[in-house]
Amino acid sequence: MTADEFAAIIAGLESQGMGPSEIARETGLSRMTVWRIANGETSRPSYETVVRLKSLAARRAAVTDMLRR
């Protein structure tokens, strides 16, 4: 994944109403890490960081899908 793709994950979460602090809290990442990824300053986040962000995005997507039914 590229830095832009990581930033897009965070942008997607923010478009669902999550702020950087909430993203950090839900993933266990620091607010600074979330900010750096969102702003393209971290081009190669750790595997664990990627897993946490993708997991949160998947959980949010699942909840959104359930609410639409």
C-alpha cells in the first residue's frame, strides 16, 4: 500500500464522523501516528499499524452495512 492509500483509510473514517482522537483511541495508536499517516508523513507504517487501521475500517463498514438493512 502507498502513503496515499493509508491516508485514504483515515479520510474514510473521518468522513464517517470519526475524528483523529477517536481513530487513535479505537486503534490503540497515538494521535500523532494517526496525524502523520493522514498527512502522508509516514510512508511505511508498521504491519501492526496497518492491521489496526484496516480492522477499524472493516468494523465501521460492517456496522454501516447492518444499519442500512
